[in-house]
Amino acid sequence: MKPFFRILLLACLLPAAALAEDIPIQRWQTADGTRVLLVERHENPIVDINVAFDAGSSRDSADKIGVANFAAALMDTGTQNLNEEALLGRVDDLAVQLSSYGGTDSAGVRLRSLAKGDILNPALDLMRDVLAAPRFEPAVLKREQDRAVENLKQNRTQPAFVASIANTRQVYPAHPYGYPARTSEQTIRRITPADLHRFHRQYFTRGNAVVAIVGDVSRSQAEEIVGKLTGSLPPGERPAPLPAAANGTPRTHSRPHSGSQAHIVLGMPLISRHDPDFYALTVGNYILGGGGFDSRLMKVLRDQHGYTYGAASRLTPLRANGPFTLSFATEKANARAALAATQQVLRDFAANGPTEAEMAQAKANLVGSFPLRFDTNAELTGYLKTIGLNDLPSDYLSRYPAAISRLSAEEVKAAWQRRVHGLHTVVVGMPAAGKPAAPLRRAHGRRR
């Protein structure tokens, strides 16, 4: 790399790293095992609180898929003392934001409130009741099941959804990360309020909780908040670690579809939060397909061949090895040629690695944009939650830009060669064998 570009890149990276280092995280664990992370910010009289649990869909059982998601979704629809309408009324009266959420590895409840005691204290009471005593009203569950069934029916008409689900089943045929891809009307209808209460008692415990707090509160106030929010939860323990997902023999699966385009998804289980190749895989993914118009996939599939308007790859770090996926849509007649071109891009990247120019561009973007991911209190609580649930180091936010900045092209190449191979492939809308490819043409539109 020329000296000028080295200086320019360094100038871009240093301010971002400095911003991350300016976040002082206070961290402790209560006697009951609750992990707490606090960042005091007294500029505005607002506090954001995120109480999270290792209670995502990966904690479902194979014979009761969907319980975790429904439990998370219904927690904020009523408590033992307040039905759904009354709870929403109290939230509106206080002018706070209170909601439950669920995902693959976690579920929990979020609150944003003024830090004034006459607002915060009753808001904390509501949050405590949502956490500890959700209502799980049968009529509300039935309503949400009806909605879920209707959404599933609509999604199954979309080839992109069909391809994604089929690939997830290939990548995680027996692992809990594949459970959501097995959702059906039968699994949805099978869930009962008793299932939700059982799941809640098992996983929403003090020993399995992480409390992330950002805002206008002191350490002593935060300790009181944690005690109030978790005191009514059962003690409990952290669940056993999830098993690793083995990557089986790569398979290619094709199925017809009446749409005008073929939708192609490639994937494999790959990256965990503690992956030793975490940063090298992150940079490699940006260069390959995560960097938008500047990625190799876009340059080859869109700019060079005109096969698609957009192609992308994505890394999803999870507690166990989360997926690496690559997806795009193309005209059916171009499906085989586009898939072959994609596989060649993957082979070339593994064989030769990134160029110095690609490394510089990826570092500048990843490091420069990193502080923007947590520039609000709510976003920062999300990162604190991730740090706490995954036992990441307290300096994670400053370590990320520094680690990205130090990477070499050879390290990225070595990680890619060692780790990324054997991708499963799904093509929804593959044309019949022997059908000629459409003439190559440039994609419409201008590059940015």
C-alpha cells in the first residue's frame, strides 16, 4: 500500500477507535448470578434498560418448536394484575417505551424512561411485572397464533423465503438453530399457555439474567434497579452450552417455482461470538459480499455479467456457530451460469485472498462505521446485552476496531481457506435441464 493511503487509512481508523475507548463499562454480578453492565450517561435525564436471558428459540425442544418465540412475544401483552389494554394504558400514561423481544440466542424486555423518580419508579414496577408475571392470556395466544399461521402461508408463496428456509434446514438439519425452519401450522397450533408458563419458569431466572443499563443513573441506583427488576424472578441457573453444529456433506437442492426469477442461497454453519477467526471472517465477508456495491459478488454477478441487481453475503455470529449465507436472485435462464460464477468467486477468494486495496476499503468502512452502531443509549444497551450474555471482555467495543485495523490480507486469506468450504446450496426456480441461458446483459441502473 502506498504511504499516502496508509496515512489516510490511519486517520480514518484512529478517531473511531478512540470513540469506542471512551465508553466506561461498569460490570458486576449479583449474589444470585445476575450479570449487570452499566454505562452512566448524565447528559440527558433518560435511562435505557435491557433485561435479557439465554432464552431464545435455540432453547426450544424439538417437539415444541416456537414456544420461545411466543413466550417472548406475549410477555408485554399483559401481566397477572393488568390485561393487555390496561398495561398499554399505563405505558401510555407514563410516556415510556416498554416491549418484549425474542431472537435466536436471547429474549428479554426493554424499557426507555425518563430518569425522574415519579416516572421511572412506576415504569420499573411495570417492567418487573412483565418480566416476572406475564399473563399469557389464552385469547391473546390464539390471536397471535392466527396471525403467525397467516404470515406463514403468505411467506410460503415467496421464493426468497422458501429458499432461505430450505437452506437453513440443510445447514442445521438437527441443531436447535434449525428449529424455526421447521415451523408449520401444526407446530404453531400445538403451543398452549401452559407451555409458555413452563418455558418462562425455566429460563427467565435471576441466574440466567443479564441487565444492561445506560443513562442518567449512578452505580447505587443501578443496583437498586437490578434488585427491583429481578427480585421476583426464580433463582435458576444458566442453561448448558449449546452443541456445536457440524457441517455435513454439502448438498444442492432445487425446486420449481412459478415466479419469473430463480432465488439462490448458499450457506454453512460457521461463526461464534468467541471464534478465533472472528475478525478475519468479518473482514473477508465484507470484501466478498457484505460491502454492497464494492463487494466482489456485486462486481462479478451484477457489473460484469448482469445476472442480478443485488448479491450479498452475511455472517451471523451466535453463541454456537452461526450461519454464513450468500444469496441473490436472477432470471431463471441464468440460474446455472450465475451459480457457477458465484462458486468461482468463492474459489478465487479462497485461493488468492483479498487485495491490499480491498483490505484498506473494508477496514475504513468497518472501523469507521462501528461507533455508529451504538451512538444511542438504546443501541448501546443492546451491545452491553451481547457482551454480558456471551461473556465477552469489557473492552470489546475498543478491541473490535483495533483488531480489524491490525489484520493483514494473508490472515484473512488463511482464515478463509481454513474455514469456509462445503457450502450447501438451494435454488428455487431452477429451469429444466438443457434450457439455454439468456443472453448476458448489463444490469440496469448506475453504480453509486
